Amino acid sequence: YGLNWAAIVCPFLLPLSFLWDVVSYWSLLASYWLERGAVTHEDKVRGVQDQVTRRNGRKMCTARPSWMSISQQRLGYKDRMCRVRLDALKAIVSVDREQMTVSVEPNITIGFLNRALVRQGLTLPVVPELDNLTIGGLVNGGGIESTSHKYGLFHHIATEYEVVLASGEVIRASMTENEEYFHAIPMSYGTLGFVTLVRLRVVEHKPYIRLTYTPCRSLDQTIATFSAQTMKDTDNDSVEGIAFSRDTSVIMTGQFVSREQVDWARLNPMGRWYKPWFYQHVRSFLESGDKEQVEFVPTLDFHQRHNKPCFWMSHIWLPWADKPLARLLTGWLLPMNYQLLQWLKETFIG
């Protein structure tokens, strides 16, 4: 029942979801520019400290509501705790081109941050695919992407954290300062303190990726192909696999390239609204034989490849939406905002 309601109401919610995303993006952009110089990062951190010191001994958690989480469970434990508001912490604090790092507050989303960095010719080495994931969540809860065989999990590109402890004290944690905190914070789910700043490594942005699709027809072939492609001595920047059954899968390997290296006859701008959902596109390589095939994809399209289908969950909410005519007419409204669905479910269904 919990899933059927979504399939019924989602067609009517598509326009609302689209407006929700547009308003959310522009309000975030507006607050980013309006707050520059008006409210400093230090002011926001002092606000967190003030909340922590006034908690009267109660256990604490963030005030972020459960409907904003990617989990399908309602986070009922927060009802019994002192909720500390961190929602103002959503800015890019600084970009250091000499050190090739960016310092950001934890509530900024990966989608907003990546777009901002790309405009400066930079990107993160690890870019998890769903745009509304926050940097704080990716550090505290763990993040992974198809470049992780090369760079590690998301927290492995972090070089420093700023944390407000339960005492209200602010500390910096890095490989040279409070090293035990630096190693303990990732995947600690906020149990050690409130992260208020994360410094991340950045790399040069290349505008395209050369993707090679390799169909596999057995579990052994899948394991052998995936293992070989993730070895450190390959030139692969990205390795990803989608299994469609026990014995059928497609392994995708990619190398980021410049415009001069693109074979324009093989260009696939897969981010356009009418294009097939990514996993459906990948499935088509199984149907076209066993030969490897190559495409060149814009890097931003690649980073957002799982957004429209929400990996493969959107088919539950919108079982008709990946058909050619539906993509042409309504594809521009996607992706469906999952947080909106969660809010409606908690508010009206419980």
C-alpha cells in the first residue's frame, strides 16, 4: 500500500514537484548571494554553539526533518531529543585554487556545489549521483560513486572538518590536528558532534567522459570484468556495473576527456529530457549483442545520470514515464522530488 499510493498520486504531483525544485533552487541561490558578507560562517557557528550550550542536558540531534532524508523510515527518535538547527549552514565558504580545495558548510547539496564548481572549471573527484544529497550527510552517513575505485569513499576526499562538540567547543580535525576525530567522524551519523565545515579536494573539470559499455552473460564474466577494470593500473576514471539478472549485466568504464578528444559522431547528451532513463539505456546494450560499444557523454549529464530514474525507483512511482511519448511530453518535469513524496506520506498517511 505504501508504494501504490505514490503511483496513483504522482502523475498529479509532477507539476508541483517541478515547481518545488525550481523554487528550492532559486531560493538557495538567492540566500547564497544575499548572505555573502551579511552573515559570516563564524556567526552561524556561534548560533550552533548557543543552541548546544542551552540544551539543558538533553540528548541532541539535528533539526533536519525525516522527510528530507533519503531513508524511507520516519526518524521518530528526533521527537524525544533537543533539535539543533543547522539549516543556515549551506554556503560555499571558500575555494583555494593553490591547494585545490573547497570549504563548504554541511547543508549544501552535492548538485548545487558541483554546478558552482564546474562554472569555475573544477569538480569533486567523487560526485554521488543524486543532486539533493548533502555534504554533511555524505560525510556522516557515507557516500560512494563510480570513481570511488580511484579516489575512495566520499569522506576520503575530505582534508579537514570543523566540529561543534557536546560541550559547545569548536575544534578542527585533520591529519595534523585532532587526528582521532578526523578518522572517527566519517559514517559516525553525527554521534561525535555537529560538523559545521568540510574541506574537500577538487580536481580539474573535463567536459566529457568516454564511456565503454561491456555486456556480460554470466556471473563469472561480470565479476572478472568488474575486477579487472577496477585495478589501479588501468586508466579508468569511472567503473560502474548494473546487473539485470544473475547472469546478465553491463559494466561501464569511463575516462574524462577534453573537447578535442571527443568523437562527435558518438556523442550522447543523455541529460536531455526526452532521452531514455539511464538504466534502460544501459539495458539496450544487452539487446544489441556482446560487442563493446563506446559513447561520449557530457560530464554534467554523466554526474546526473541516475537523477531522473532515481536509479530505478521512479518506475514504482511513475510506471509509464519512461515510455517514448511520456518522455517527450513530460520528461522535462523529472526528476520527481523524493523529498516532496516523503513529506506528503508523513503528513497525510503517517
